[in-house]
Amino acid sequence: MNDRMTVAVYGASGHTGRFVVAELERRGVGTLRIGRDAARLAQSGNHGAPWRVAPIDDAHALAAALRGAHAVINCAGPYLDTALPVADAALRAGIPYFDLTAEQPAVQALTDKCDSRARAAGVTLVPAAAFYGGLADLLVTALVDPGRPVDRVDVATGLDSWHPTRGTRVTSERNHAIRLIQRNGKPTAVPSTARTRTWPFPPPFGNADVTLLPFTEVMTLARHLRIDTIESWLATLALRDVRDAGTPPPQPVDALGRSAQRFAMDAIVVQNGVTHRATASGRDIYATSAPIIVEATLRVLTGRTLASGGVRSVGELFDARDFLAVLDTIDVSFSNTNNPNFHWRDEHEPQ
């Protein structure tokens, strides 16, 4: 990678921000660390690595902080508070914007307020280029014929635990929006009564209880594919962890700083009478977001995209199978399935 290319990372001293900075440096990209706390920034990087302070509510400071950057990755949640200011600074600088949001209203706000302006300027804005949102978007896109309508998409995320970061805790407290699934091709509120089912994950997870809990993949998939129904499910065990105030933050167990957490993400797609399945598995959902968002950033910066300008999703921008193939920390498999657990008799009722 050209060593004159520099990517700004807003929220660089946070848990996931550090993984993103490390991945950029591993790929030979210059980094510019930006945040709201000078002391944390000074402690979080290599000696001599540049850093700048920019409060999220100071447009002039944000503009100055991005000076000299070729792109910006926003790792600072809650994205309900940070996405629009950082994206606005990126638009004014004429550079692409990327973030890690799992917050549905943050994606919707970015689309509503920035899409037209970004298209006119030819600047690409990519929210949810992460474990939540982006990975599911890639898995589903890799399975479908994009020229034909899709009957149904289900995404199920199996986690053997979820030790939330401070950022996840703050976001949970901030985000009280009603979550949305998709029915009849339109956004629909999640039923007020929690829906649960048993999901047949591949080994080593096996059958596990999951709860209907959609993230940003509902928005990103609906942007570029004609899908009648989209539902997303999360392991009930992990949901209990993240809602328990006593669950400690993630602890590193290897030299890369990853936790011991394991995941399996299943994408089930019904199209033209055939049920397709893609499964991604790996370790540490926070660490996994780093190679996804960095790969997306570098592809946009080097022109390896299928579209440009405006608010875009990773599935819309890239060859999904090619993108997944380079993520060497994630194992991905594709198949068709006749498993009766994936044949919904009535998609509008709990199973």
C-alpha cells in the first residue's frame, strides 16, 4: 500500500478503534488517530504516531483533524451522536466515510440527511461496515441472484458469550429506538412480545435458543436487494450477557488482543424456491470488525468497487464472495439446505 495514503480513525483509543488502527498498520497504511480525550490518545498508539483531538460537537475541530487524510473510519459510538458530524466533516473534506454502527436509526439518519449530498459530490459513505450489518450483508449478497426478487432472508448470530465494551454499554443506554425487520418489502416494527426459536447452528454451537433482534443488516440489505422478508436473530445466551450490568468487559487472551469469544453467523436465503445457506465463524466480534472495515476502506480508496457516491452498503459496493475470501480470520462456507428448520410454514408467526 502507498505509504503516502493516510486513513483517519475517529475513536482510535477505544476498544475496537485500537483493532482498526492495528489492522491499518498491518496493511501498511498510515494512520491519523483522532478522538475526544488527549490523554487516552497519547497512551493508545506507538510513540511518534500522529494524533489529534476533536470534540464531536466542534465542526471546525473535526475539519482540522481530518486535514491530510484520504478517508475516515468512525469507531466512536453511539453513532446516533457521532455518525452525522463525522460524515459531514468527511463530505466537506471530500473523502469517503466508514463506520461500525449496529444502530438502525444511525444508518437511517445518515441516509436521510447525507445521501443526496454525497451522491452529488461523488463521495462514498459506508455505514455498518462491521461484524453487525456488514458481515451479514456480504453473506446474503454472496448467495443471491441480485437481479431476481428474494422471498426471505434470516440472519442468526450465535455467540458463546458477549462481554460488552464500554462503548456497547453507552450505546445500549442511548439507543431506545424501536427495532425494525422487513415484511412485504417494507420496514416493520419488531413485535412487542419477544419472539424466540431454536436455531440449528453448525458445530460446535449446535442447537441454540435465539431471540428476534435485528441490527443494521436490515437497512443495508434493503438498500440494494429486493427482499420481501428480513428477520435477524441473536443467541439468547449472548443477549442475557449484554443486558446484565454485571457482565465484565472483554479480556484479551492472545497477542492480538482478542478475547476468547467464539461466533457463528448463519445467513439463510430463500430465492426462487431454493434455500441457500452461508455460515461465517471466527473469534471476537469486536476484533473481527477491523479487517472488514479496513478492507472496505482500501477497496474504495483504490477504486475496486461496483458503485460509488452516496450512502452505500458493503454488499452493494463489492464482489461479496471475493471480499469474504480475503478475510483470513473468518471461515466461510456456502451450501443449499433442505433442513426443515429453515422451511417456514407461516413467516409472520413465531416458530
